[in-house]
Amino acid sequence: MTRFIEIIKNTLILKKQALEVELEENINTTEGNVQERVDKCVKTLESITDINNIQKTLESYINNNNKQ
């Protein structure tokens, strides 16, 4: 099970890094109007927040599971 959890953790890290690159690209682009760019950034930030919450939940699960 430990290996499976590590795979999940690594997958989340990779997804988060990809989203952070996407956010940086959206911030630095001049294509599209301002509202479209803002909407894309907000959507990307929401996705990053989702992953952060998933990581916290997973860590909590791991910690609670280790105590038992």
C-alpha cells in the first residue's frame, strides 16, 4: 500500500507543477482579452487549490492510518 500512496502523491505533485506552469503562461501571455486571461488564471488557481486540498486530505489519512 505504501508504494501505491507514493504513486498517488507523485501524481498530485506532477499535476500541480503542470498547473503552475499553465498559470505562469496565462499570466505572461498577451493573447486574448483581459477578462479571458483572468478567467483562465482563476480556473487554474482553483485547480491548484483542489490539488492542495487533496494533498492535505491524503496526508491526514496517512497520519490517521499510521496512528492506528
